[in-house]
Amino acid sequence: MRDVRRGSYNGRRRLAAAAFATLVGALLSGAAAAAPSAGAVLPIPAQVLPGDGAYHVGAMLDVRVPARDAGAAAAARYLAELLARLGGPACDVRAGRPATGAIAFERHTGLATEGYALEVRQDGVTIAASSDAGLFYGAVTLSQLLPPPGSPAELPAQRIRDQPVYAWRGLMLDSARHFQSPAFVKSMIDWMAWHKLNVLHWHLTDDQGWRLEIRKYPRLTSVGAWRLPAVVGPPMPRYGGYYSQREVRDIVAFAATRHVTIVPEIDMPGHAQAAIAAYPALGSTDGPPPAVSARWGVHSYLFNPDAATLGFLEDVLAEVVELFPGRYVHVGGDEAVKDQWRASARVRARAHELGRDDPEALQAYFTERMGRFLAARGRRLVGWDEVLRPGLARDAVVMSWHGTSGAHAAAVAGHDAVLAPWPTLYLDNRQSALPSEPPGRTRVISLEDVYAFEPRDPTLDDAGRHHVLGVQANLWTEHIRTEPRLEWMALPRAAAVAELGWSPPERRRWPDFIARLAAFAPRYRALGLHAADSAFAVDARLATSPAGIEVTLANQSRFGEIRYTTDGTEPGPSSARYATPLSLAPGTELRAATFAGPERIATTWSRRLDPESIARRGTGELELCTDGVGLLLEPRRPDGGANGVVAVDIMNPCWIYRGAELGGGASISAAVAPLPFNYELGADLAKVRIGDGNARGAELEVRVDRCDAAPVARLSLPAEPAAATLAAVRLPPLPGRHDVCLRLVRPALEPLWAVEWVEIGE
Ligand code: ACM
């Protein structure tokens, strides 16, 4: 199934302290009775009990840790670092007995692993835990409770008892399709920890790149880490990168300071094309060796099951276990289409020798053998749910991506399982249909969709439920080329994942979560994180009417107040509040933004309302006719300047312009851009609509009301694959408003064309 523009806050980097206090106050007014002061903690703690009075937060906090307690000292230093980054009070961290007013870290046996108790009294604050991780999470919670300097410096007295529901609270990072810098990986680990996420599943190998230095096999990275990007037009320089073992050790050491376990993934027997490009003898065909792929989708190259190849994979895993000290090693196992194995006499003979004539049983042999190798080194194998086959070692962990059924089946069979289901926890799906979304998949998985995922499986008995280790969201990066975009796709949905993994179900309530998240917007900014504002951003719908231009404003989460101006000024907390659709004169400069109390929590939307600009709709304002493989792609080459984003169903490139006024006989024009058709679709390739026999060259067929009606007009595309504005053609007059459908027909798969905008006007 894995087969995708940045927006950013343009506000002040640091929130004025007074505004923060009012904001949190405004946000908490609803939830305060239930959970005083825990309102801005994320994930929500298991239990918060109000106390009497308040703790006065001074400009310098006296922080005390027990003597010779390295874990407590590390947690205290982390608190100091966090507060410095968040613009909070300074900390004086020392070992010794706490004086009155101090923030004291203490050891208490009897608290659950990763759990902590945090007590705020008038005369001080205590963070107690039995484990280093518990003290660390107590520090995280306190960093979220404490306001920045200058705010009302009273922290209400309270007692928090907290511990996670699940031990596995993960994110998967695909560094194979696109490579991220070691600094980015560390930053991700850092913000994960601040959300109490504790597993980074690191997808290091795939058809498009091998990203981990393996000393014994240098070609894996000298060859396998580089590919020639698929582009229309002149070739681009090779793309790639890899992590040296020194860099990996540094990242692993950093992760340990954040209580994050890294689970490396070496995908096998499929997703192996980059490795086979480096060492063709690992493959299952006798044909010419493949290149490292620049295509997306499910590839056919599989490792062969020869003794030499299995030995190679064990050599690789031997270096992997040296590098990664965690208990788990992921060996992939997904999407291994067996065509090459079936076609190869050599593979069939080997399968027969192993007593595994059935290709699925042969894959199971792979998994069993790697599982034994890992078990002998004290590690547990993790695999995608395809590894769940008879013979799978009892302690293997099954990662459920085919919805939740893999986890269910695994748990029933007595295996531990992790929930990472497509589509809800696949964060390459865009989070809104706003034009500000970066490339990804066009399916919308909103913040609320993620939050609504329920990890508890009511059909499992207690024993089965204990096998569910936790939840994980996956960041596949085929279409996520840059680090800021990756952060945008991850945050704030990762905050929802964190709460699913950490907080008890009875504490999880969407209205409360979204209010706490709004209070996080300034914190994300303070930490320099490019979190998406999609849940709060203004979504404007415009329509011309005899009275002027009608504007409907909304936002996805229905949280906060939308305020607007019509005089070109930036909306503020006392600007007019939007309640019902506005009817405005042509030429009006409309600006609107969402506020939570005094704080703007999303980028300001602005537009000059002239009928021409309303007649032109960007690709994001059009609908796709079908939902085959819908992607948001960058038609402009990364080396070619500004990057717009287009939405296209690669199986059927077709767009709908809803509600066009055709009474006066309108004209239609469009801008198009060519894209490479770099998809591995297997048998589905036959389903891609290219031309219905049309051989005259590429064009957009225009239909009215129904996409299967006879075309009423055609817009010709240029003969050369280059971005172009197409000459306008007239549409037949038809009274009233109509949906207009534009479908690409082309003589060949290459290039694919996408519509950048369509204009239907006088
Ligand atoms: C997967 O998405 N192929 C695990």
C-alpha cells in the first residue's frame, strides 16, 4: 500500500508571557473543573488531583537531586534545558537535600516502570519515580505545566500520578525513500521524547536506497545509497546519503538520553532492490542487475534464498545488533511479491531442497532463520504482519499494518503485536484538504481521525490484550522530500498518537485534547518545530452571487474563534468574529485567522476578492474524480524554482470543478505541468487510464455534469513536456451552475500531466 508547500506560522517566534497565561486560562476554563492545571500537558496524565493553594514560580528554580543519582541528575538537567528552550524560568540544579521551595527529584520504589508521581505544593514540587525514565517523564510534565517568565507565576497545587498504558509508543521514520540528516533524526527523537513517545522504528533500507553503513559490504552504501531521480527533462544529479556507523552510534547514544529505543529495520526478502543493485548476486533473476530505484510502489526484486545470501543478511544483522542495543530488530517482510521466485528455476530448486515449495513458506523460512540468528544474540525479531505464518517464533513481534487485523491474529496466536494500521496511522496521508498541505497522499487523515483511533480491541480476551505492546504511526517518505515537511506531516498528529499510547481511554476526550493542543502551538514555535496548523487553519469557500461575493469560513477542528478584517490589516483578537457567511463587495481584501483567546493559532488566510481570482481554482480547490492512488505531487523540479503542489489520481488523472456558472457561455482554460510516471504498479498498471484509444496527443477532455458524459470541449496539451497555460476554449451555454470534469488523455504513460489550475469565466 505504500505506494504525496509548506505553510508555517508567521507569527512571533516567542509568545509574550502575558498572552500565554491568558491563553491557557481561556483554554482551560471548560476543562478546569475536571483536570486543574493538567490542561496543557500532553499526553494527558492518568490522574490529576487538585490540592490547596499554589506554588510560586520564581525566576530561578532551585532544583535538587539525590546525591550520586545519575538518572535523577540527567532528568533535572533535561528540565533545565527544556525550560531554557521554552523561555521558562532558569534552573539551579544541585545534588543534596531540598530546601523549602525547591523542585526535588526523588526515588520511590513501587511506581510503575516509566511512571512518576508529581506533587505541586505551596512549599515545593516533588517528582518521584522508580526508574530513570519515570523521572525523565516527570520532568517533561513539569516543563509543560510551568508557564514562561512574566506569566502569573502561580502553579496550582496538585498531585499527578501517571504511567503509560502501552510500552510501545512509536513513530516509524522512512529514511530510505528520502534521506534525513543525522541532526534531523536527533531532533525528531528529542521532540518524540517531549511527547513521551519512546520507540523510533527506523526504516533504513528499501528499493530506493540503503542508508546504513555496513563495514563488510561497502557497496551497500557506495552504490545502494544513491539513485538518479525520476524527472521530466534533463537528468538531475544523483540523490542519496547514508548514516555512517559513527553517526548511528551518536544517534543511538542521544536516543538513550531521551529514553527512546531505536528499532532498526532491514527489509527482506522484498524492498531489496537497492541492495541487489549493489550486489547483484543477492537477487533472484539472471537478468541485468537493476539500478537503485527512483520509482514508487511495490517492486519485484527479492533477495534469493541461497545460503550465501542468507549468510550476507546475517552478516548485516550482526553489524546491526552491534550498533543498536535495543531488544528489537525489524526485518520487514512486507509486500514481497513472489513473481521472481516463481520464475527462477534456481530459487525453486533451493525452495524444494528446503522443503518450502510454496513461496509463502519460503518467505517464512527467511523469517524463521533471521529470528533464530537474532534470538541467539538476545534480540527479538519484529516483522510487518506478513510474517505471521505457522512456524513464526513465539517471541517474534508482529507489526499490524493491514488495519488492525494482523495484531488481532498475532495476539490470538500468542505473539506480541504493535498497531500501525493503514490508513489511520499512516502520516503520509495529508491532514486536511487545504492548499497549504505539502506533498503526500490525497486521502485526508485529520488530527481528529488519528485521535479517534482506538487501540483497545474489545474482541480480545485479557491474555490477547496483553500481547498488544502499543501503537505506532508511520512516516513513509516517498513524497515527503524535505525535513520541514516531514515535521509538518508528523506534528501534531504524533501528539495524538502519543496520547493514544500513553493515556488511559477514560482520560482521552477530543474537545479537551484539541484545547490542550492549541496551547501547544506557541510551544512548538518556541522549540522551532514546523507543526502543521491544519486543524485550526481557516478554510474559506468563495462563490460569486448577484449581491457580491459570498464567503464561508470554517476550520477543521471547529475549535477557537475565526476573526477577520476587510481593510487589509492583520486580524487580531478583537477583530470582527465570524459567525455566518459574509457577503462582500468585489475588490475587498479579506483576511481571517483562528484565535484561541488572544492567541492566533494558525496562519492568516488572505485573499483579494475579485471575480477573476474566484473563477480560477488551484488544484487544491478541485476534486479528484476517482480515488485510485491519489497523490499530492510537486510538478516543478526541485532544481527548478518555486514548488507548487498538484493533486492527481495517478490511476485516472481527472479533476472536477464544482458549481461553474455556465449560463452565459463560459470559457475554460487551465495550466498544466508534466510529471514523471515513476510508479511500480504490477498488474494494476493495466488499470491506468491513458487514452481510451485517443492517439492525437495529450489533451484534457471537458465534460459537464458527469465525468462519463460525451466531451463538450478539449484543451490541447503542448507537444513538449513543459509547464504550460492552455489556450482557452468556449463551453456551450447551459443555464445555471454545473460541475465540469477535466480528464487527461494521453498517448503514453510518460509523461503524466497534472492540472495546476482551472479557470472558468466569462
Ligand atoms: C507497509 O506499508 N508496506 C508496511
